[in-house]
Amino acid sequence: MKTENQKAWLFVLPVLFLVAFNALIPIMTVVNYSVQETFGNNLFFWEGLGWFEKLLNSDRFYSALGRQFMFTGSILAIEIPLGIIIALSMPRQGFWVPICLVTMALPMLIPWNVVGAMWNIFTLPDIGLLGYFLNHVLGVSYDMTQDPAAAWATIIIMDVWHWTSLVVLLCYAGLVSIPDAYYQAAKIDGASNWAVFRYIQIPKMKNVLTIAILLRFMDSFNIYTEPFVLTGGGPGNSTTLLSIDLVKIALGQFDLGPAAAMSLIYFAITLLVSWVFYTLMMKDDR
Amino acid sequence: MKKRYFIPLIYILFLMLPIYWLITMSFKTTGEILSGFSLFPQDLTFENYRVIFTDPTWYWGYINSISYVTLNTVISIAVALPAAYAFSRYRFLGDKQLFFWLLTNRMAPAAVFALPFFQLYSAVGLFDTYLAVALAHTLFNVPLAVWILEGFMRSVPKELDETAYIDGYSFPRFFVKIFLPNIKAGVGVAAFFCFMFSWVELLLAKTLTAVHAKPIAAIMTKTASSAGYELGLLAAAGTLTIIPGAIVIYFVRNYIAKGFAMGRV
């Protein structure tokens, strides 16, 4: 049991200062911009909630948001079940375990723009391994720069390649923590594979799965570099996700007001969904 | 071999394919890459790697990246250790709210912070230094480190602390001599994650640097656009960015599964 001790705050102070410096000041800057209009030369005019109103009435924002949810939804729908299946079929002990874990974790340690560049090289229609195979061996016409469907398939497969291992490793950690006695008891009771999965493995994985969904949701919702390097948001605007659109407005067009308003709404959505997952996760945790 | 092992095997093959392609390309000349498709390099060349190891703009990119990543890892762990200890051992006013607030910073889209960070770090005179990138990356690494360390610390029984105090240990001595060795694995895993997320992040690192602290990944992006289509060189530079990750992952291989679960299994 934890004891009550207000002096514990002293231990938290360094973290508090550091994160406050990094989080509060920039957020205040963003809030500041979001209610003002600027014409350059450091001249600012009060704009009120105008930017928010405009944003919430613009088709551009909703289509970017829609694409974002479609992307996050698709990768969650693929990565979570796939991750569970792979984790269930992995060896639990022996020589191959560390080799499996290390090779699986490798994609996650590659800088994000290198991931984008790597998939770019991999999918080039005539000289990339995948592009060549699809176009010249299977005879499917595949060109990411022309065809929105191909671009979408590629960014989703790239994310599956990049992050499914996170789900695998988390589920695997849950699975190896199940004592052998549970399986033996199930065997004596004559439980089917399905029953073992449903009543032993799933409950043990529940906690780590929530972490997996939480992390995958947050990171895929905030994704920028990989799809930007791979498709640049194109062809047209077909793969312009929220972050890509935001950077376009903020650093490309230098429209600080609209960009700031968009940032705040964007952050609020991430926060809201994450909070739901977090409460679910911490319910049995504390 | 059991039949079900084919699933992870196929998965690993799928993971290795793009990496194989990157490495193969790095041993080809740009001419060979553009002239057509080949599974293996037809005339093996080390020229791409020679360019990277002899041109200071290239190899300084690696030194810059490693420098700010290391600095970030040290700062993150140093501030996260006491905080995680407090969260794992004590109840205090606002502890749960604070913990969640810390985590919200892990949820913040980097794109939101790019411009304000540029202005903030320019204002305090840190723009284009290792410290700027290292501090900026603590935004998401410190919450993560606190989360992981707290998970590992919670599994150390409280009796350990009490016995040490009865034996006359002062708090700092207890923490360094007794407590830290007990959560070695946790510290290793937390450091690994800080390294990882600082190493792979580019948007903030690129925004906060111009010349002196420019990360290797940013130099690659620049080369890709300015020097035309130097695919071989780009592939070689990309291949080299995989190596540091592969090295650190080897050190934590035994804790990696538990580590990814943030000590919460």
C-alpha cells in the first residue's frame, strides 16, 4: 500500500519544470495565435473565435480529419488482430526467441524519414522490388504517384510493416507471463483451444492490449514523416492526413491563426480519445 | 518444426524485404539502379559508403544525431528516476492528475509543436544546438520514461526501502546502492526507449537545427532533393541509420518484451 506523503512533490519537481517549459509555453503560444490575425511585421489583431468557426465550417478540415480516421481505423483493424495471431504462434522459449524479438523490433528503430525513403525505393514501379514484382511479374498496374488507391494501400502496408511488431511484443509479454499451471489445469479440464484463448490468454493480454491500442492510436493519429516522405500527401490531396495538412498551413503558407486553431482542435481530439483508453486501462491497474 | 511457426517466419521475411532492398541498393551505383531491375548488385561498389565516411557534411550528421540522442537519454532518465519513485511509492495531492497530464505530452502531435518550439528555442538562444533538440525531445521521452520506470519500480517490494532505513541507510545512499541495482533492467529499457524515440524523430529535430546540430536524417532529405536522384548514396546513408538501433536493441534483448509492456504484465 502506498503511503500519503506530500513531500513526494519534491521528487516530481524536475520533471514538472522540464515538461512545463516544453509544453505550457508552446501551447500558450498556439492559443495566442489562434485568436489573432497577423499581416506580418509582428502586427497582430484580435480575431476572437473566428478561426475556429471558419475551420469548423471548412470542407478541407473535415476531409483531412476523415482521411485521418480512415487511416487510423484501417491500421488498427489490421495490426491488432495480426499482432495477436503472430504473438500466439511464436515460440515461448528457446534459442529462437531473442532472435525473433530483435528482428521484429528492428523496423521500429529506423528513423521515420528513412522508413519513408526505404518504402519509396521499395515500391518504385520499374526498379523497386515490390513495384517491379507487381507490375512485371503479376501484371497489376501499380503506380503510387498516379493512383490514390495504390497510394493508400502503400501507406497502410508501410505502417503495418513499421508498427505491427509493437502489438506482437506487447501481446507476447502478456502471454509469457501466464504460468504453466494454467495450461495444465485447462488440459485436465479438457478445455478446447478456443476456451484456452478466450478464458486464459485474452484476460492476460487485456492489459497490454489496451496499451497497444492506446499507443497505436496516438502514434498513428499524429503520424507525419513517413507518409509525407512516401507520398507527400498525394496524388492530389488523397493521402493528406491531419499533420501533413497542418504543416502545410503553418510552415508552408505561414497562416499562423488558422494553423493554431487547427492545432488545438487536433490536440483536443487526440486527448479525448486517449483519455477514454487511459481510463479503461487504469481501471484495473491502480 | 511446429506448423504454427510458419506465421512468425513469414512475418519476419516480410519485415526483412524492404530492409534487404535498401541494403542491396546501397551497394549499387546510381547508374545501375536507374538502368533497370536486378535482385543483386551486378558490380558491387563501396563508393556510396566511401562518400559518406569522407564527406564531413555526411559524417557530421551522424555525430550530431548521436550527440543529441545521448544527451536526451541522459536528461530524461535523470529527471524521470526521482519522479517515478515518487509515483510508485507515495500518494500525494494531485498525483493521478499529474501522471495523466505527463502522458498527454506523449499524445501531442509533433506537428503542433514545430513552430512554437522554433520560436521558444530561438528566444532562449538555444537554436541549432544539441541541447535544444535534446530538451525538445524530453517532451515525449520524459513521460514515457516515468511511465516505464514506475511500472518496474512498483514490482520492487516496499519492504526493501524500510529494511534499508532500519539498517541506517540515508535516502540517497539507499537509492543508488540498493534501489537502482534492483531496477537495472527498467533503467536499461527506459533508456532504450528514450534513445529509440529521439533517434527516429525528425520533424522537431529538423525544425530546431540549421547547420551545427543538423541530424543525419535531415541531411538525407536535403540530399534527396538537391543532388538529383542519388539513390545509391541515399540507400547507403539509410542503411547506416539502422545500425545504432540494432546495437542498442541487442543490449536489451532479454527485457524487450517486458519493456514494451512498460513493466505492466
